[in-house]
Amino acid sequence: MLKVIMSIPIDIDIHFFTSVNLGLLNNIKNKKLKCKFFKPISQIENNNFNYTNNILNKYNLSIKSINPLKINDISLFNSNIGYNSIINNIIKKYYKNIHDTDIIFIEGIIPIYIKQILFKLNCDIANIFNAEIIFITSMFTENETIEKIKSKINILFKKEIYNFKIKNTFSFIKEIYNKQNSNPFFYNLNIFKNILPKNEEINVNNNFLSLKDENIIFIPWLKNFVFGINLKVICNYLDCNLIDNIKYNKIKYIIFFNTYIFTKQKKFTESLVIISIKDNKIIKKIYKMLSKNIFFKAILFTDFIIKKHNLILEKIINISIKNNIYILYVKNDFYNIYLKLQNIYKKNFPIKDLKLITNIINYIKLYIPSKIFNKKYVNYKFYISPFIFQYHLINKASKLKKTILLPEGNELRTLKAASICSQQNIANFILLGKSKEIMNIAKINNLNLNNIEIIDPDTIRNNYIEQLIYIRKKKLLNKTDAIKLLKDNMFLATMMLKQNQVDGIVSGANTTTANTIRPALQIIKTLPEYSIISSIFIMLLPKNVLIYSDCAINPNPNYEQLAEIAIQSAETSKLFNIIPKIAMISYSTGNSSKGIEVEKVYKATKLVQNKLPNLIIDGPLQYDAAVIKNIGKYKAPNSLVAGEANIIIFPDLNTGNTTYKAVQKTSNIISIGPILQGIRQPINDLSRGATVEDIIYTIAVTVIQSGVIKK
């Protein structure tokens, strides 16, 4: 089984984030696990931060990269439909690359801007693929403790209603600069101890620190000492003036000199020394060092505004030139240069430097636990994320090439949904309405209806009079009444479906459920094995997908009808590859209470079990016992459904409709439906509060139903 791992950044620079991801990928490669790297989005409005992907491609690290998306329009993130389109494209790329690999490693997106939306996108991606998460964050000051890091993560992720599997947290420790610590790149272990939890231990070996904690992994960030920096890059970044041209020269250390010097002489030859020209004591000290043949790679003078002749400075420059020491100078002050250098790779990563990349990987691997990726596979429980469900729904519908009739041809939400579905090849469409009126609405709202057929209902009504009279002959329908009925677009549409001129109908954005169902009952009728039509809503909850039934049709079904609703719902669920686990809902679990309504649910459950002994069903169950594992185990310990139900059968319309609307509106989720079941041909109703998204997915469901429904 494929394992999905995702690294998610929290308040961290791009080069820190890239570095730890390179180390993790190298760890996977060394364990001889087949891995594919996936950066879902590499570019948003020409800001390219896909450094890990570029490094993998450039240096052939034996890990295949999946080509990311490029988003050139930020406004897509502010639209539900645009956002879902981005998600669908990410899922599509994922499914194209899941073969011949053990691990998909997803690198999260750093929220440089539109932070809230991009953070949500990271959350959604992790949830979609049921990924194990590795947080990567930073600790920048002595006031930021491990507890604060954990709190920060918890606060951020509680904003999204997800149940993540957290693998580890990697935290970079970055020392603060202060007067007591003259060299900010040497770590003050007293400060480091201050940030540890009580009774925690650290090991120190050659400036490397490790923490005895299985969930938090610390990496001291010694970027200058370990990795080295091209002097030319520094010069350009700081906008330095220089006395001589710089060739390609790598410096391994940056040394900020003030009144204290804390370093080793052997490191000077690989160092850039930074000095304030205002600090006469340091200037003299540097001159003495140079006079004793203690040399540097380069010297950078800050605060460089010469107002008077400085003999010592001239001597320093002359000695430097003779000994190939580069001299750079800037007007900025000492402290600002220090601050600026902390972010030299904040938005740029040196991907052209193979030696640097190798050093980064070798450094990071010192801190990655050896057992972090030991298991090749992870046994996930059966899981369908809402976005995956939506993706499969659209993908399946688009392969069937069906024609859907929309009787409310002039309804704006319906037109928007039809336009989107048509462009995505989800279905072909026929709209009922006046062509001029519909095209005018489309023009005002910038909708593309080029491939959609529009039929004026007045031109075709008479074609169905005789057929309608024949169908309703037992009710003694006459011609006058037939003509009257056909003036209703829903009756006309239902007749077109009856004669197989279309494959399905979606209606109800402007009318009641009764108006949609009445023609269906009179003309299409139920399947022979059923006595009623019922409905379901597919509830796309943040963590899973549930089916609610019946929330739209039957006010107070008896126990036999309730059993039918359960069976119909189980059959419908199979269209969407949901393995049914049915909970028959009541205010009581098991035999904890008695009453007429509880008895009805109990008898309905037994009836279904007798008819379909292999169907997993249980009842009566309270709602919490049906969907929450811990409560289910406590209230119904022997149940195969409790805590794991994916189909919820409500005892009556009052309970079902109230519950579905409460969940939908308070959770701000997509609910697809009501979807009619038990009928010979697919006709689906829309809630009058339906969004464009709701209509799109209802259309997709109708297409799928039309591919298998009996006629």
C-alpha cells in the first residue's frame, strides 16, 4: 500500500524548509525505498519557489519529481469553484503517479502571501491523501520554548477540522545576536538549555546538538559554518562596493567582529570578516592580525563614510591587496548588515552549487532519526476524503457522455453550473427556455453556453400530449388537462426523459421538491421492487463522506418503508464505491429505551437483516454512537457499525431534514442532493438554497445514475 508523507512549513524561511526536505528525501533514498517527490504548486504569479524539485531534477538524486502546477491567477484561490479546480488538478497529477512507488513525498507550500488560504490548501492536501505530516518550523529566540512551538502548531491546525497523523516536528534553532555573544553563529548553550522542557537532556558534540524526544527533532542551523557561501552572491545581495573584482570564491564562515573576538585562527582563511569602520579598537586589532600574517578571505567594512584620512585603514587595504584578500565596503551600519545576512537565502536557494547541496544533505542527515522511514507501508483504514470523492465523481461522470436536461433554463446558478460542467465535459446539456432571454443572462454574467442546446418549450409541448394522455389513462386524463400539465416545464422535461430523449433531469433551484417529484411519480414511476421513492444527501464533511437518508421525501415512513429506504440507500452508495455500513438512527441505542419510534427503527433493522443478511446494518443507534468511534464502542461494543457508519437512516423527515441542514450550514460543507432513489430513470431535485457547486455535483451524480439505472 502506498505511503504518503507531507512536510508542512510553519513560520520558516524557504531555504530552511528546502534543506530539511532534501535531507528527508535523501534518507528515503538511502533506505532503497521507491519515492516520488510532489510539490503541488511551484509558481503563483511568477514567484517560483520550487527549489527542491529543481535540485532533484538537476542533480539526479534518484527520486522522480512530479511536475507541479503553475497558478498565474491568485483570484482562483478566492473562489470555491476555482479552488476546487486547483485541488482536482493536484489529485489528477497524484493518481497519474501512484504506480511503481512506495512513497509519495509531498512538499507543502510556504505561505509567502495569501497566508490563510495557502495554509488551508496545505491542510486540505494532507487530508485528501491521508498523509503523515512532518511539521518544519523555527525557533528564533530564547523566549520561544518547545511548549510554545507545540501550542503554535495546535492553534494553527485546530482552525481546520482535520484528524492528522503527525510524524515528527523538525525545529531549527537560530541564535539571537546580542552584546554578550560577540559571534552570533556560535551557539550559546545556556540559552539553548533555557528553551528545553524540564528534565529534558541534550548532547553536545562538535557544535551539534540533539534532543531526546521522539516527536521534536532539533537542528541547529549553522548555515555559514557548514555550507559555505559564494562571496559574489553576498556582494550582490548587500550591494557592496569593492576594491577588486571578485572571482568565484567560497567563504565558509562569516565573522562579525566587535569588542570581543570568539573564533579560531585556522578558520580565518575561509572567512568573511565584517567590521564597523567606526570601531577603532577592532580596526587596530585587525591590523595587528594582518601584520602577523593572519589572513582572511575577505573583509567587509560597514558604516563606510570617509570624512578624514585614516592611516591604519590604508595599511589594512594595502596588506589585503598584496595577499589577495578582497575588500568590500557598504554605507549600512554593522547591525543592519548582520540582520540582512540572516535572510540571504530567504527567497533564493543556491541550486547551482552541487557541493553546497551535498553539504546540506550530509548535515541534515545527522539529525534525522534512523528509524523515521523504516516501514515501507502503512495500513490505513478504509478512507475517502471529500475532495477525492468529488474528484472520482467528476472523473466517472465525464467518461459516460450523457445528456442532462435542465428545465429551469433561465436560472442563473443553473446556467453557471451548466457552463462549467460543459467546459469540463461532465455532461451534455439541454436547457428549456427562451433562447434570447437565456443568452442575455449568459452575456451579462460572462458565461460560455456555446456547446449547450436551448429549446423553447412552446415549440415542443404539443409533441407529448397524446403520450401523456396514454400514460395517465387510468386517471382519465383528457387533452385539456394534458395541455395544462405540459405548460409546467418539469412535466414537459419528464416526458422528454420518458421517451429517452435525454438521460436525466436536474431541477428544483426555483421550485419545491413536490413540484419535482410529482411528475416523476406520475410518469416515470418507481422500480418494480420498491413501493416508494426516497432520497439521500451526500454530505462532504471535512474528515469523511456520509450519506443521509431520507431528508426530503417521506414525512413519516412505517417500518417497512424505512427498511426500503435503507436498502435503496445501500444500492445508491455502491454507485460511488462506498462500502455501506448503515446506522438506523433513533433517540436510543440498542434496548436502552422503549417507545413506538424506537420499536419502528428496531423492526426496520430486523427486516433489512432478514432480506439482506450480508449487508452491514445496525439499529437503533443514536447519532453519536453511529459516527464517533469511542462513543460507539462504549454504547454498542458488539456492533459492526457503531462508530464507523457511513450511511445514516433517519426515522422520519422532520429529524432528517433538520439534521442535514444544521450540519450543512454550521459546517459550511457541500451537500449533494437530494438525490432521488427507487425511481426508474434519474430525476434529481435541488435545494432552493443550492450553490453552483451543489448543482455541479448533483449533475455529476445524475450522469452516474443514468449509466446504470433500470428503465
